[in-house]
Amino acid sequence: MKLNVVTGQDTPILRIVCDKVENFDKDLKKLAKDMIETMHATNGIGIAAPQVGVNARIFISAINSDTRKPKELVCVNPEVLYRSPEQVVAEEGCLSLPQKFGNVKRASEIFVRFYDLKGKEQNLRLIGMDARVFLHELDHLNGVLFIDKLEKFKIF
């Protein structure tokens, strides 16, 4: 079922640190399924629980989105274990901030840990766009929007 996407930079659910997921049950599986459907229906490449009004540390991240074999990664209780010192600036947008775009600096490579829908620990190395999407969605779980990280340009 397609869910409603919460919008607005000052919307309270988008500004909280989400609660850790404790129960890996059918409700979590349904939420993930609905989030994937919503992500596809809105042409997104990622979506986090607070964006659909849910206070939970879960997001969907499309990996390999720039290839012919994209895949949805369901990430429960995600964390970054390593960020490369090399950073890249690229344009980002957000389903919760329609028609807003801006340049954000993020690590070009990360090593992450999260749990799948069965509660099994997963570890992944992500680079490029896959790392960017993961970090963008993780920010949502911490009440941070991409506009909070816009790259400032010095004018001389």
C-alpha cells in the first residue's frame, strides 16, 4: 500500500531521532513493503520511516540505482562503521522537500552495519551514489535533512 509522504522542513516527525527497532515481526515487514511501494510510486531512490510518519530506525536504500539491476536494501537500525576521508560534493533532493535541491558533501566510501527484516546482521561496503543514498537516509533517522548540510560556497 502506498503511504503518504510527510513534507516540510519543520514537520516534527522529520526532526526527531527515531527509536531503535526492537521487534522484527510482520508489522515491520509490512512497513518495509509499503515503504518500497511508496518509494517506487514517488520515483525515489530511498525513503526513511519518518518520511511516512513512523518513528522507527528503518529505511529503504536503492543500491545500484544507476545500473540495470537496482536493488532495494532494507536497513534496520543502521550505523556507519567507517567513512572515507575522501568526500564528494553532489546534488541531492528529497521526497519530503519537493522541488528543493542542493549540493551536499558526503564521504565517497562507507562501511556500514544494519539488520535485515529477519534481524540478521549485515555488513556492507558502499561507494559513490550507494554511499550517498545510505547517508542521506540515515540522516533522516537522526532528524537531519539534506538542507541542513548544504555546501556553502565562498564568494570572493
